[in-house]
Amino acid sequence: MAEFIRLENVRKSWGTAVGVAGIDLSIAKGEFTVLLGPSGCGKSTLLRLVAGLELPDTGRVFIDGRDVTGETPSSRRLSMVFQSYALFPHLTVAENIVFGLKVRRVAKAERAQRLAKALAVTGLAGLEQRKPAELSGGQRQRVALARAVIADHPICLMDEPLSNLDAKLRHSVRQEIRAMQRELGMTVLYVTHDQTEAMGMADRIVLLNAGRVEQAGTPEEFYREPATIFAATFIGSPPMVLIPSDGAPAHLRPERTGGPCFVGVRPEDFEIGLPRENALTARVNSTEFLGAETLVYLSAASGDVTARIDGHTALNPGTHVGLSWPIEAAHLFDAGTGRRLPSRTAKFDRGTIARPAGQAASA
């Protein structure tokens, strides 16, 4: 896909507080890109720099090949959807949606045509005459999305748009946003701190840490090949478990020469069996039954471990077990820099790992 948005060495700070610390980033036309990271990492600042709501201290912003660094938000041909719905309570759904078009003096016939399209895409047809107070939280968010659709801009910027919704609504509206983006072919830049949203929606994730890009890639790349310890433990729920290399059984450590490192294992890749010499000995502290799966919280000499096993398997607190994992599933990270390390094991391919039936049986 062709490049549509480009940031070159963009920096923004307020005194000693650094928002964005020199970011280079390219976003393809029609791509759904998620800016992910913890609070204060710079993701909303970066979004506002693209929007023109903030101006960079240094660096440049390009949209469709045009340098827009000094241009106003209105000249950048983009829409924004915020955490707050920002609806006019005295206006109907239809009036809220077309408000921007009326301000821009778009002809009445064109407003009606674009309104019908926006209502259809967002599933609001039939609710045109309702006031915001008569709508659910999900419907109010759809009105905010319809305003972005009706503007007919090629770029839509979304800043934590689902944070005011409950878990069930977040899931359904998430699917609606993704379907809308695909149907319209919009380029979307979406801010969230929720890695589940990022993994479920993004074509590409840009993970930020302290104002810098920690890693950029597809959700699958993040999960299978995290570039750093930060990325490994931020993506995944529960997160990847890190075991000091000297605390892992020798045959379960990828080969490597050099200084101290960590072996990273995803919770679902742990195999739980009886305590034995060639396994990591651990004690079951508690379990969390989630239906199809059970999370097991354990203590080992190397630290706490969380394992994900079949939901029908029962393990009693206080039980001692042996933990192992396929060597192909082990990730290696430098203890000093936190960077991913190459190893001599084959590249991890989940499709090649066959587990014996009952491998997580009760110990």
C-alpha cells in the first residue's frame, strides 16, 4: 500500500516533560494503525501532532505527500473521534451528524445524501429524530462515528473512543468500527492503552514507550516476535513470563553465548506435569477458571509464573508441579538492554507444535 501519512523526526515537549522524542513513522493509505502504550507514553500527543492540534518543536508531518507541519487542522482533511462524544443535547441525531456540513454551507440535497450514507454505515437508520438523552452509550458513540463518516475525509483519527463503554459494548462497537473502516477505505489512526483492542482491530500496531517507538508491526509479529521485554510483557493477556536463563533447565534454554538473559514463555506454552529433574519446579498458588481455559498462578525459585491450561483441568493450591515448554516456543532477551536476542532454535511456528493429549493433566 502507498504511504499516506509520514512523520519525520517529530519531537514535542513542554519544558522538561517530553511528549514525543523524535519519531519517524509511515502509515499506508487505507491502513488501520493503532497507537498503543501506557498512560503518558506520547500516543495522544502524536495523534494531536498529526491532527494539527499541536505543532512539533522539530520535525515534519506529511499527508499524501504534502508538508502540513504548519497547517491548521481544518486544512488537513481529516476527521476526529474523541473519548467524549461531544454531542449537542438539544439537537437530534440527524442534526448532530450534519452540523459540520451546515457550518461549511454544504447544499441541503448533498447533506441529505451524505446523511443517509452515514446513518446506513453506522447502523443509526431509524434513530434520526432522537435526542442524545434517548440513546444508549453505544448509540451515542455511533453518532460520533457518523459525524466522521459524513465529513467524507480520507483520514480518521480516534482517541480512546471506546473507553466510556462497558466490555460487551466495546466488543461490538469495535467490530463496527473495523467494518466501517474497511467499507469506506479510510486511513485510521487509533489511540488506545488496551492491548486487546489493538490486537483485535489493527492492521499494524505502533507501541510507544516514553515518547519513542518501541516496536511497530502486525499483531501477529508482536505476539510471535516481540522486539523487547517491554513489548513482550505489554502484548498478551496474561503477559509473557520471563525466567532468568540461569533459573531455567538447560535443555529448555535456547543456545546463546554472552551475558545474562531472560527466557520468555507465553502462558499457553507451558506444559504442566509431575515434578521431575528436567523441568522447572513450581508450586500452585491459585487457579482461575474461565470456562474453556484455566489460568494457573504458580511460584518458582526464579519468580512467579502464570500458565494457561485447558479449562477442564483441575490443580489444587499447594500442589508441586514440573513446568516445561517446547524449545521452539522460547524467546530470548538480553537482561541489560531488554532487546530480543537471536538463538539457534528454529523460528517459532505455533502450527508445528503438537501437544500430547492431556499434557496439562492434574499433577
